[in-house]
Amino acid sequence: MTRVAGIDCGTNSIRLLVADVHPDTGELIELDRRMTIVRLGQGVDRTGRLAPEALERTFAACRDYAAVIEEFGAEKLRFVATSASRDAENRDDFVRGVVEILGVEPEVITGDQEAEFSFTGATGELHGDDRRLVVDIGGGSTEFVVGNRHVEAARSVDIGCVRLTERHVRHDPPSAEEIAAIRADVRAAMDLAAETVPITEAGTLVGLAGSVTTVAAIALGLQEYDSTKIHHARISRAQVDAVVDRLLASTHDERAAIPVIHPGRVDVIIAGALVLAEIMERTGAAEVVVSEHDILDGIALSVA
């Protein structure tokens, strides 16, 4: 077994996985998994730059993660950066800070690479030979990946919970016009994805990342976030629609009072839930299989 660490730095959160991985079998034994909301993508859609305060929040999390990596004695580290840092004019500032703290250069990966990692991490434990559509709903982008054991087609499109919220939402709860604008963006993005990915031709829909797991936790009626109950839960389209209706009718304070919504997701969970609901409607999926394993697991496997 090789002890590795993987870091996924997205638009809304930065996450760490330390694991022992068998390089031949792909067996992965999780030692530590954690997430910090840093909102690196704050304002990027509008300004094209990473905000100084967003960079400092991210660097603070990196310092915490460096201590964890040292404590576990990980032999190898891979740091992957996704949507926000792809889009930013000043991403060199981000790269320099990460190198100073962690000693590795962040790989600002393409959307296609992001999709490959997400698919590998999410489907490694699933059985059966059916075709799967994996959707990774992030802060700045959403990845659509179709395949079985290997990726057949993938497309990253610029719809994410942070990007859509910053672009459209000015009221709390959002107005009917704002909700319609979000839905229209999602539908247009799915049209783009469908040009290269057969999103309606998979037998199983697999959903990843915080928007999906949070919707699942609400649908399951959990009073605290429990990844063991969420991982591989099957959430019906009716349950997702019910959660969306509840969120659309709620104020910020009412959403903050729902115990399974992380404080850093309170303002963006509506957009994330709408993305999931629109995907289920477009694909005709009766349910979504929720995975707690995602791009992080794919990154860790790639390191080994």
C-alpha cells in the first residue's frame, strides 16, 4: 500500500483525502477526509480574478492540511485545482501561495480531466455493467460523464451553485424571475453537454459533490450529516423535487436552521438543488444514486 494525499480545490470548497492505496488493485483505505468552505471563486464570474480575501481563506486551509499530511506521513501529494482557478487572470498568485505552503504546484486541470477523476472515484465501488451518467455539481462548473468501467464521453459546462447564485440571485428567497433564469442557464448548458455526451442514454444517474449530498441529507430527514447513510443512497425524483420546493420557499435563516446544510452552502444550495432537479428532468432519471466518493478518490488513485 502507498500512503497518499489528494487535495481538490474547487470554486466553493477545498477538500483533503489521506488514504492508503494499493496501486495494482485500486483498493483505497481512507485515513482522513475533510472539507473547508473557502469560496475561492468569490466574484470570479464577474471580475475574472481571485479576490485577495478568497486567496487568504484558501491558504489558511492549505496550512491546516499541510499539518494533517505531515501527521499521517503521506509519501505523495497531488493538488488539483478546478473551475475557479481555471477562469482567473491572477491564478499565478494562487499557484505561488500553494507551492510555498505545501511544496507542490497545483495542477489547474481541464474540465475533461476533472470529469475523468470524478468518474473513476465515483464508480469504483459500483457493481453491474449498466451505462452510468455521473454528474459532479460543483461551485463553478458541472461535469457530465458517461461510461461504464471507463469514460466514453465527458463535458464540463459552466453551471455551478456559486456561479449561478452570483449571476442571478438578488432576493431572499429568490424571485420567480431569478429561479427561471437559473433554470434557463442549466438547460442551455445541458444542450451544450448533450452535443458530446449522450446524457439521456445511461441506465444509472450518479450524483456527486456537496449540492447533491446535501439534497440527499435533507431528503433522508437526517438531523446531522452522516456520510455512511448518504453514500449510495437512492433519492427519487419526487424526493428531489420536494427538497427543491422546500428550499425555494425558505429564507436564508430558515435554510441555516436545517442542520445538514453546511453554513458555507446556505446561500448557494438553492442553485445547486435546481441544477440536480433539471438534470433529472432532462435525463428522465427516476432516481439518483448519491456518492460520497468523487474526484478526491480519483485523485488519490491517480497518485498511487
